[in-house]
Amino acid sequence: MIRRRWIRVVGGVLLACATSATAQSHRPDAMLRQGFEAADAGPDTDAAAARFLGQATFGPNAEDIAHLRAVGYRAWLDEQFAQPVSTQIPYLDWVNGIPGNNVTDDTRLEAWTINALGTPDPSRGMAAPTDQLRQRMAFALSEIFVVSSKNGTLLYQPWALASWYDMLAANAFGNYRDLLEDVTLHPAMGIYLSHIQNQKADPTRNIRPDENYAREVMQLFSVGLVTLAADGTPVLVGGQPQPTYDQATVRGLAAVLTGWNWNNAGCGPGSYTCCTASTYTNCGPNNDYDRPVWRLPMQPIEAYHDTTSAKQLLVYPGVALPAGVLAPGGNAQAELGAALDNLFHHPNVGPFIARRLIQRFVTSNPTPAYVARVAAAFADNGSGVRGDLAATLRAILLDPEARYGQWFDAARFGKLREPLIRNTHLWRAMHALAPSARIVTLTPYPGIEDWYGQGPLRSPSVFNFFRPDFRAHGEVAALGLASPEFQILSDSIGVSTTNRLFSVSFCWYRTGTSYDGSCWADNFGGERTLHLEIAADATLAASDPAALLDRYNLLFLSGQMSPSMRATLLTRLEAITGTNRGRLRLQHALYLILNSPEYVVQK
Amino acid sequence: MSSRRRFLRQGLASLAGLGLTSAFGNLRVLAAAANQYVFPVGDYKALVCVFLNGGNDSFNSIVPYSSTAYADYRSSRTVLIGSGGLAFDQATLAANALTPLAASGGLPGGLPSDGASYGTHPALAELRALFNDGKAAIIANVGTLLHPTSQAAYQAGSVAVPPQLFSHSDQTTYWQTSRPDDANANGWGGRIADRLHSANSGAIPMCISLSNNNLFQRGDTVDAYGVSPGGVEKMSYLGDGPESWVLPPNAAGVAAWNALLEADTQQHVFERAYAGRMRSTVANYEIVDAALGNAPPLSTAFPDTPLGNQLRMAAQLIQVRGALGMARQVFYASVGNYDTHSYQVDDQHANLTQLSQALAAFHAATVELGIDDAVTTFTASDFGRSLAVNGDGTDHGWGGHHFVVGGAVRGRRFYGAMPSLRANANPDDTGYGQIIPTTALDQYAATLAAWLGVSASDIADIFPALSRFESPNLRFLG
């Protein structure tokens, strides 16, 4: 009944889509008040649990579903917030300690794979990472606060990028203000957006402070381009959006960010040149491999910091700095603190970050009311603290729209799943393991980003693999919907993603510790390739393919598989006969599901 | 189920109905224009956009060496490369001189408007040779504009300028749409294709990207098809793809795949978009693969670089234009790493080497195919860069110089005004070292569109701001 009423509403919205933004924002609330108040009380079914884990982790498996059902959403979140942080640096150190092994950017992806899947980590005595939510949040943050090994310098600094990712993981449930400062002062960002060795203006050499980081930290990491209402919609004046900042603000912030250079811990003879006023542009580790300084926050050299100009920063209601202007004379650290506070307290930050995070976990087109609720949690975690990311994430995942949006807006709620997360989902649901603790399945040739259009910290630019407001051609664009992940569904990536998942589905499988495969394996004879555990499913599929589909409907589609899709798959599976029919049926089922329209759209 | 089906049909019908007045505002216009363009058999033309992601420092790509203008350049770029700065010495530029033709036939000639002699970055050797051979032209100081914009008007804020100047994402968008007044506009390549695609008999899209999904090629009715530089890769599950041999004959699998992707059977907007993309991808690659399979290899050697490989594939697709049923095409290639805030000397040298070699190889391939008069390649970029420096790099600017290459180019000429490169009291900048464009992107783009065969009335529709500028056609193509 609810569904039918909803469908009629959708028809109305389609007709009125150009003008109904306000009405739309209130519609779910009205329905929620009629019976879905306790959104955080579940999950009541395995399907609801699987659906939540699809949003909050790198993919559900049967054990996680059972556990979530047992403890409930709130306790599960509390458990996850309390899990120890899984990091990448120890893994790189471990590999580096094995004679004859080089650490490269691919080694970093080995560590990423272990942490995303929760497979045993040889650098931690084969303990398995248990911080799924933190790792998923770190991945989301890595797509907002972007640095990349596509940068010619960072390509050869795997420790720097591992340290960056570990920094994101460490801050995942912390405070946004701390995250913003760590992001700003990490040398990987200093290199990527070129504010390391940034210098105050020097008219004799026509040098001006580098505006690169100043511009992007405002545009992409904090406030965005236009003034937002508390629900994330642009504030219009005379029908026009209002710029959040102008070129004077960019220059002001660029001047604040002058004077930052390499950390001097460990510098000196036999190491690398210490940074001083006289060595300012000729110090630091250059491209030396594995210098610890690549993991340490940048430090100021005051002689290169602009102490003479007044710096225009953001202006907004209640801004602490008079007219948003930072008076001259502060040292680099003090001015940085004041400028980051100026960013942090801008009213845009909550709705801006809320919408971006909602898009990473739940849906591409959150209603303004949903954004407003999450932004409110960002503004105040309930204890008067602004910027609490754990509270923000809790608000995102337990919001009624996250939990029930698929019923309110069946034709539009949700998001295209990211190719990497489709793959991790398959591996996690199927308990994939490699014979060796090292895993190279995400480091094929060419790089995984050439197959999937994305790879951890391998974005082509600071604008991420896809932009938050990208609109797919055709009906999506005509309806004015955002569909970020469609930006990497190009013709060639569409084929290569599907083909990579073909390999993962059909090539490598195991029964317990008995590993088998049908394809060319990795360079280590398959030792480092993930194999799907098939024993139980193959037995089930051989005798009862319909039951297999029920199982995969839960694991992959949260019970949302349509009858027609189920009928299509069942026909396909029943046509497979012979002695290997169990394995082949599950492989065909996995491949067809992982690439089906109903699965690729997480709802 | 049946009520959902009915809803879908009604929903789509309603959507289309709605479209005639709003979302698909141009459908009726397009339908009326659909059969307007017919070209004789064998009349083929292609535009090739080469987008330099990040914003090329064109003021260090095409640089004056005559004394007054060189002194201005050195007031901005004060330190020579040999001393750790960005500036070329005068002799290097003179040794890489551009030698423009004299003015003739109403075309600009001789030294550009500032009276200065120009040379190129040494890495542009092949492109410089094409210029001096009459196969390439320089379009000076092009940028996004809404109106002609003087320094005084800019500084007084008395004329509307594109929003978010100096921002990569925004200025890239406006370069690709030429509509800074419309945040949701399609690309100008796509808008051209909306008009011209009916001239093609083939089923694949008129726009082909050798690079990423891009806004430039997106139209109302036309979207681009993407071909990877390495060639067509097929779907393993459907046969003939990587590791297809793992499966026994898979007709039942193909049937299941097709059933899951069948048009108009999905409930969710995104499901329909995904299914549509996967269906069109397969349909298009079958056509392209069949056409490419019958073509003899090109003898022109291309550099094995990202841009070289993209343009090699473009040349191969142009070679099989007949089999593909193409009369008009728009290609898109792109290459990154132009955002040279730091390491500019090394990075720009590598970037321009790649650009120059790839453009020269591509032009040579069109000569080999006997079609160089019908293929025009042009550069585009986020913006020019600032005259002021960031130590070992430069910051975001606005206007910048661009290259047009091809047999139809009235080459060996500078079109438009070369700006002053003076650091202080510069008459052509914003007041902060960013050069205000004196040629509108609309003029640059409209000239390319006119050459491709778009009518004057359609050009006026595609580029609504064009009439604000003095010349709707810059005449660099004949």
C-alpha cells in the first residue's frame, strides 16, 4: 500500500520536478511521522541489516549480518567507533624488511586491500582488521580531501601516501577541525597542492603567494563556492547564488599559508638539508625514498611568512574576525590557526560536508531535510561540540531517509555503487582469501584505476574521480539529478569494470585451504591472488539454485531483487548442468548480479 | 508489476511532454532542424579538441624576443631558467622563432599587433615547424567572456564576467560549454553535434572521446562514445573479451545479460541510465571494432604517449569514416599535468614535448590519409596562467594563447591581439597578473563550427553571446 501511494507521488514529482524542491524536502518527514520514527531501532530483518552494512562497510557477509541483527544499529556503531585503527605504514615497513622486496605505490594498495577486506595482516601477527566503518569513512574522506599518486612526486612516496591515509583513518571519528589542520600540514598535501615552501610576496622577483591550496581548501574541503542554507540548498538573492568568497579571500588565505616547509626532525649532516631562512627552497628530503619526514607535519620558517599584510578571510554572520580580516603581524602557526577557525565556523561547512558524506555512503540526491539533520549533528553533537565526525556519521547512517529512503523515493533514492566497492563487496561476501597473506589482486597491469576508473589515492586530479554534481546524460540530467559515480562509467571503463569483475567471479576460487583457478594467475603462481570461498554455495547451487539466489539476494541486493530479475537468473542457472554445475552456477550468479542494473544501484 | 510498468510508460511520456517546454527545451527546434544538414558523399570534416588539463602557461609557450616586449616578459619572469627561474633567455627564443606571413587577402599578417617578434618554447619544435609551414595558426589571448571586457570595466566591476574566474572546475566547464551564464549548459561540441549528427548515416555517435567522459561533447540528444586509445575491448561474458575462454559457449548467459539490461524494464532512474550506457557501449563497440578490423595499419609513427596514443586512435577512426558512415565528427582528446604551480620548468617541457610531437604525428597521419584539409585540431585549456610566479611555478590566470592545426588552417599567422607581459602597470591584466582575454571563446568556437558546416543561424543559437563581439568569424579557417 505504501509503495503504491508512493509511486503515484513520484509521478507527480516527475511532472513538477522543476519547481518542487521545497515540497520534496518535506515529503519524507510527513510520511515518517506516520510510522517510521524509530529509524535506529533495527534492524528487524536480515535484509535491513545487509542494506545497512552495504552503506557502512566494504560489503556485508553472513557473519556481519548476524552480528548486526544481534546487537542493533546503535550498539554496532558504538562497537565500530571503539575498534582500534588499522593502518598502512606498518605493512609497508614489514614488506620493506623482507630482503629483496621494494615498497611501491602498489604495496600501499596491498595494505588498503587487507584493511578494506579485513583479511589477516602479516605485519600485525596475522590479526584481522575489524574497523570496517572507520576504513570506509577513511575511503570516503580520501575522495573529498584528495591527494594522489598521479602526482609525479607522490608516485614515488608510498610511505607519504600511506601516512596520509592513516591520518584520514585516525581522524575518521574525530573532529573536523583537527582533520582540517592535519590535512593542511601534511607534506603530501603540501606537495600535491603546492603550498609547501610557499613564500610571501617578493615584488623584486614578481613572486606572489601560491593560491593553489587556499583556493581548493575553500572550494572542495570546507565551504564550497556558494552560500548555503542550513539544508545545503544555495541561498539565492535575486535568483542568483551568492559566492562564498572572492579573489581577495583567496589571496588573503594564500598569504596566511606562507612560510610552511619541511619538518626539521631528523635533518642534518648525513640526512637531508635542514630548512632555514637561507635554505628555504633548497631543503627537505627531495625525492629520497622513505624519509620519515614525509609523515611529519610541515613547520614554519617565519622569514618567509607574510607578517605585514592584512588578510581578507571569509565573511559570514557571526564571524569572529572583524569583517573577516586577519590583522597583520601574526606568526605562521597563529595565523594558520585563526584562518582554519575562520573556515571551520563558516555556516556552510556542516551542510557542505554533510552532503558530500551522504553521497559517499547513502544517496546521491539527499533531500534538503536530510542534509539539514546531518548538518545539525555536525554543528552540535548533542554536547555542544561542533565538527564531531562520529556524530555526523551516526546521523547519516541512522537517519530515517538512510534507513527507509528506498520506500519513499523508489525511483531515485540511492547511488551508483563505486566499482571498487562492488569488488570489495564480492570478496567480503564470498570470504575471499589468498594462499599468501600478501594480496596483489588490486594491483594488476595496468593499474586498477585503469580498470575501475578509480583506485585508492589515485585520482587524476584534486576534483576526485567524479564530481559531486555530475549528471549522467539523458533522463538523469533532464531530471536535474546528481549522479557522481556515473562520471567514471565511460564506455571503456564500463567494459573494463565488468571484465575485471568477470575475472574475480570466474577465475579464482577455493574450498577451505584448497585453492583452484581457471585463469592466468599473478606473478607468484596465484599465491597472492584472492580466491572466492565456494564450497557451501557450490553444494547449494548444485541441488537448489533458487536457494542460492535467495542467499545472494540477501548478501548483494539486501533482499531487493525483483521477481523478473530472479526469474532471469534462475533460468540461466538451471540451464547449467554437469559435474561442475554447482561452481559454475554460483559464478554466473555472482557475475550477473554484480553487473546488473538492480545491484549496481545501491538503494 | 503491471501498475509499475504502466507508471513507467506514463512517467516517461509525461517527461517527454514536459520536455517540450522545459527540460528538453530544444527538442522541437532540433526536430525541425533534423534534416537540414545533408552533405555530398565524400564531403567529410572533423574537429579534434585537445584539452590541456590544468591550464597551460601559454605566456611561456609563445614568448616575445624582440627587445621591448622581451623586457616586459622579463619584468614578470625575472629569473632565467639557468638560475632557477622560469624565463627563457632571448637567444633561445630567437633560435625558436615564428616567422609569420605578410598580411594578405584581409588576413592578419606580419608581426602580431604588438609589433613584437615571437619564438616558442623549445619543446614545441614540431608545432613551430607546422606554423612556419603554414599548417598552424596561433589564436591570441582567448578566454571565457560574457562581454567584451576592458581593464577599466573589469576593475570597476561594471561588466559581467564568468563566475569563479581562476577556478579549475568552473573555467574548464565554461571552456567546454561556452555558457558561463548557464551552469547546466551542454558542451558546445555536443550542441554542434545535436545539429549535425543527422548528416551521418552511421549509427555510432558523432562525438567520440579518446579520453574521459567530458562535458564538451555532451548535447541534448547526442552523447559521446568513448574509444580507448588501445582499441576496443569487448565484454568477456559476451565472448571475445579477456578470459572469455574460461567459459564454455555462453548463449544462455548472453540471453540473461540482455534480459537484465533490456530497455525500459528498470524501475530506478539510475538503473535505466546504467542499463542504457551498457547497451549502447556494446552496440557501438561492435560497429567500431568491425570497421577498425578491416583497415590497413597507418604508416605514420605516433609517439607512445597518452596524447600520442589518443590521437593515433582518432586517426584510425578517421581512416574508417566511410565504414562508420560518418560525414561530420567531433573528437576529444585530453592530457593533464598542466597545473604548474611548481616544477614548471621540467613539467612544462615534458608537457609541450608530448603535445608538439602528438599534434605533428596526427597531422602527418591526416596527410597520409589524404584528408588533412578536412581535419582541424585545436587546443583548449582551463585558463592561461598568471604572469606573477609562485617561486618555481605560476598561478591560475584567465586568457591564453591557443593553436589550430590542419590543412584548412590559414596558417603562419597570429589572430587576435598579443597582450603585454609587463609585471607592473600592465594595460592588459586584471591588476594582479592575470591577462584579460581579448578574443572570446565564443569567437574561437564559432569559427571552428562555421568551418565544420554549421549554419549562421544555428551558430547564433549555439553561441548566444557571440553577437556581443566584433567578429563572429576570426577567419583562421578557409
